[in-house]
Amino acid sequence: MTAHIRSNPPDDSVDWPPVLAAMIDRFYQAHVACLSRLAGGDFTLVTTVPKPRFNRPDAEPEHPTQGIAANIPSVRRLYHPVLEPGLAAGAMNETTAQKEGFTTTGPLRGHRVLLLDDLCVRGGYLQSAALALSRQGATAVVPLVIARLIDPTHNGANARIRKDASAEDFDFERCCLC
């Protein structure tokens, strides 16, 4: 679920968490069948990717995505923040998955997990989170990302993706799975 990105900054007067929760809810309801098919059945857990605090005491204790996830009507009963920064959290970056980047609060044997993240740059945090969930027994981990940041100067593929995405308006009915 990636919205068409414009160059002007977001309006600070908008209370974004409820808006984003409503957007995710609408997208999820439209595509729950294809997302569940990818998971091999109905989701049994919804969780979020916490951002490592990198030993910053001034960092917010709760990542905004947690508050958003807790207010998505169609998934709130399944939402539990089970991921925490792990031993290698300080070594994580946007490009490389870290085996010890995240830990879980307990075993997840048999769970089919919908993993929510606010932003995917190159997938390192998302992959690290999915790896932690899988290592604790999750049978399926399906990511759902609010926004994808694509740097068109990074390579030719990114330039093509950005060009194609910019040519179309956002549509809740469009999904890469169905």
C-alpha cells in the first residue's frame, strides 16, 4: 500500500495517526483475502516493527506505528507489540537484515503474522523483524507497509519504479497481490 508521494511536506495541522489507521483499515478490508491467502489462512497476530532507539534516552518509548495499529478497527483485536530491539539493534540499517536485530516477547509457534511498518526504504528493518518472528515459530509473516521511499537516483530499477508509480494516482483497489 503505497501512496503517490508529492514533494510538499505534510500539513502539521492534520492528526495523522487516525488518518493512517483509516487508510490501512480500508486497504486491509479490500485486500484481506489476498493477504490471508499469502499467509496460508487468517491472521492470528498483527504486530509492528519498532524502530531501534540507538541508546537515545530522548527517543519516544512508543513508535507511532504502534498507536496507529491499535486503532485499526479490522485488526485491533489481533494487535500485540511482540517485537523489541535486540542485541544487534545498534548495527541495523535500512539495507541489511540483522539476525539479532529484534527479539520477541515470547514464542509465536503457528501464528500467521501481519507485520505493519510505517516506511520501507530498502527493507533492512522489515527483514530483521520478519526474521525474528520466523525464528520464534511464526508460520507466515506478511508485511504491510504504509509508505515506500524510492530513491530514483539509486539505480535504474528504482528510477523506473518511481516513474511508473508517479504516473498513477493512488487507488485503494490496486494491490501487488491481486
